[in-house]
Amino acid sequence: MRLLYSLLLFLLLPLVLLRLLWRSCRNPAYLERWPERLGLWRRALRPVELWIHAVSVGEVQAMQPLIRDLLSREPVVDLIVTTTTPTGARRLQELFGERVQHAFTPYDLPWIMRRFLNRTGPRLVLVVETEIWPNMLAVCAERQIPVILANARMSPRSARGYARVGGFTAQTLGRFVRIAAQSQPDAERFIQLGAAADRVQVTGSIKFDVRLPGSLRDRAEVLRRTWGINRSVWVAASTHEGEEERLLAVQRKLRERFADVLLVLVPRHPERFDRVAALVRREGLAMIRRSDADPCNADCSVYLVDSMGELPLFLAAADAAFIGGSLVPVGGHNLLEAAALAVPVAIGPYCFNFAEITRRLVAEEGAVQLQDAEDLAPLLAAWLGDAAERARIGEQALAFVERNRGALQRLLALLDAERLAKPPV
């Protein structure tokens, strides 16, 4: 079955490269260092002890506390982080500079993976969340390199897809030495798909262990002053195609009640910044872009964030937040950054990427899940008009985050156990 998978991937490779070219039309960064994806590097890759494979900004953010811990050790754990997207690469550079080696994720063909391992020679591999690549795992198994699936999640929809090739999925999952699941339902789905029960462990989500900079509140207060201390502000975070129109309609309704309410709109992907800006202009709403550095007075209705890596700052400066990717079937994004800032948060019906966290946070009354965008305007109006209610929900959200910290230490313990179990070669 793996041979068929490899053959299909090889035959599809021209289409994969054409898609990369197509994406570069909207975001030229996709063509930066593109030969790395084929196992061709213009610069030398130094050998490392640990390879961490993340996908994009969210996974890099999730692994940030773990990477900081490994870099603070004596001796420092030498590592390489691979990402699929240029935005993930940029965020890694912003966080760690040259302290962490980066490469774009090699395509999952055996000879490309072997070339990558020949160059980097890791003793241990950490794969983040749901990145399950059969040839990566098989080639690592050939070389007796242990692979851990960290912060692992498996939505019911993904599980149904993997179950269609049940034998192949079970064989692939069997190559992980450990699956560190975010929740018990995630763990049960991995086991149902064929992972060995004694290799699956619930460690929790490392995203609970987010540590925000001590200066964040001060910077947020300065930003809020530039917007106007007394005006209401809500953030629509990580939005996707098909959501902004509905969110702008919500903003119009809110302006009928709160004349100077400000929507801070944060699209998920940078290649969409200009399109979203054009949409706001077509809708006739007064807008300031983050990159303009213009003053945002009371007439401004939409503050468009066309930068990356600043979402925590805007959440800290807001009264309420909506998490995007949830009004369309993307599956939602991380609610915990807003919760850790004691900001009341709303999410739409499509939250399968964070189903368990959403369910628990809603049950704790630290968030509200909506069935439609039509429900968002009255909810935000209620929150923006009642500071005590906002504070109550925000405090419950923060308490939920605090109670669930600890996944980082459990994951570090798994890493250390594997590192000690496999002596240097």
C-alpha cells in the first residue's frame, strides 16, 4: 500500500509544484527556497539531535514554549524545525532568529526523505498535531529513529477519512513510538485506527501552556489609547474566505447601537490581506490598515491587521473576540490565546479542529458557541454593553486555562525518556 501511495504522490508531483506556483501568485514567499521541498538545499544543513516538524504559524506558536525550554538547557539541544508554509517560517524566524535552523518540509517521497535525514541526522523526530506522513515514518523506522506525535489530535471527520484505508493507517500509526494526545477522545480515535494502546498517552494540549510576554498588557494599553479608551473594540481573529462578508454585516449592526465600535479584523493568510481590504472598501466601511500607521479615530469602523504574529497584542487590547475558521467548514482555530487573556470569546458551528477544547470551555461558560453569524451581533452587543458580564466570562476562561496547564512538562518528559533510551551514535 505504501508503494501505491508513493507512486501516486510521485505522479501528482507536477500538480503539487503547479499548486505551489499558483499560491505564489498571491504570496510570492511560496517560491522562496522551493527546491528544499524536493530535497535540494542551496545552503548547508548542519546535523541536529532533534527534528520538529510543524506546519504553519499555529503549530510554531504551539511549540514555542517547548523550543524555548530546549534552547535554555546546558548543553543546548540542537534542533531543526520544518514548516510547510512561509508564514510558519517567518514566525519561527521572528521568535528565534538564527538560534533555530529552519527548512521547508520535504515532500513525502522516500528518496527525498532519505536525503533530508542524510543531511540532518536527527536522533529523534517530533511531529506536531496531525502531520502523519507514511514515508517519513517508514524511512525513520529504517534508521531506527524514534518519532513522537506531539500535541496529537484526531477529529471525527479526519478519523473517518483515515478509516477508509484502515490497514495502511494502522501500519503507519504503528511506527510512532509515542502518540501524545490532546484529549481522551483524541486518544481513543487513534487507538480505534490501529495505534497500540500502550503507546498512546493523554498529555493535554500544549496550547494551554502559552506564556504571554510580561510587556503585552502595557503594549496593548498603549495601542488601545490610539484607538480611543472609551470606545468598544472586538477582534475577529484568523478569518477565512466567506467569513469576512458576514462579519462586516455584524459590524454594521453593532454600529447602529455603538456609534464608534471598532472591528479589528485579522485574516488568517497574508495572501488575502489585499482582497479583504478591497472587500471592506466595497462594503463602504471606513478602514485603516495596520501597515498604514495612520491614526484610527472614531470614524474608523474596521482596523485591518495586515501583519503576522501580532494576534495576542490585538486580543489583549480588545473587549471581546470571535475566532474565525468556524463560520465556514475549516474547523476553527485556537481559542486559548483569547481565554488566557481573560477575553470573552465566541466561535461558530465548525470547530472540529478544537472540538474538545471548545466543548469544555463552553461548558465552563468561558466561551459561547454560535450556530450562525446572525447570532453574533446580539451576543457582542450584550457583551460590549455589560462590562461585568464580560469580566465574568473572561475570568472563567482564564481559570479554565490555568487549570489545564502542564502538557508542556508531560511532553518534555516523553522527549527526555526517548533521548535517554537512544544513546548517541
